[in-house]
Amino acid sequence: MLSRRGFVAAGGALVCALSGCTLNALNLNLLATATRRETILNGSLETTATVTQNALTEMRVLVESSKDADKVVLTGQTVRGHRFKITLRQKEAAHLEPVQTTIDVHWEKDPDDQFWMDLIAATGRVQFSRSGTR
């Protein structure tokens, strides 16, 4: 018999599968705050930033980009008018672990959860089509 946590995980996997999400989207680590979301994707900071910018372009969202030594910041507005700031940071990787990048989105006001899920799904699809890239 599944525990409550098991039912929640199974339900989330089912919803993700039915909505067309990639397996990588199951690695979502969504935070509970209303105006902030976070996920972790495989890939270097540079690769993940490029993939994210390309996905945003395909979604017809214009962003401004700035890069520091340890992060890339993308600011823009969704087609529904929700303003956001996405911050990408490379995670420390242990020996033989894949390189990963954390993606945080901060919403100016109300979050656009559909946009966020679409963006993560789009970046996951690109990652799988570019497998082996770091």
C-alpha cells in the first residue's frame, strides 16, 4: 500500500505524463512560495542559459540578459503580461555527478504557473535532443 507521499508522487508523475512533460520535468523542485519557483536541470550554466533563452524565444517572450561570474539573469514579461526575473546558477557537482544548473523565477506580482511549466517542459525537450551536451 502506498503512503500519502507515494500517492502524491504517483499523482504528480501521472499529471506530468498526461500533459506531455519529459522525464526531466519530473526532476522539478518547486518551492511553495507564491512568487518564486525553482527547478534543477542537467547541464552547465552556459548551456542551460542558452537553452532557456532559446525556449523563451520560441515562446515569443523577449528577455534582457545579464551575466555575472556565477549567474545569468534573464528579465522579461510573458505574453499574458506577467513580469519575471529568472536567475540561473551552476550547482557544485561531486565527483562523477552530472553538471547541473538551478533555475529560479521570481514574479513581480502574480505568478504565471502555466508559463513556468511550459518553459521547464521546453527546456527539458531541448536537453534530451542535445543529450551528452554539458
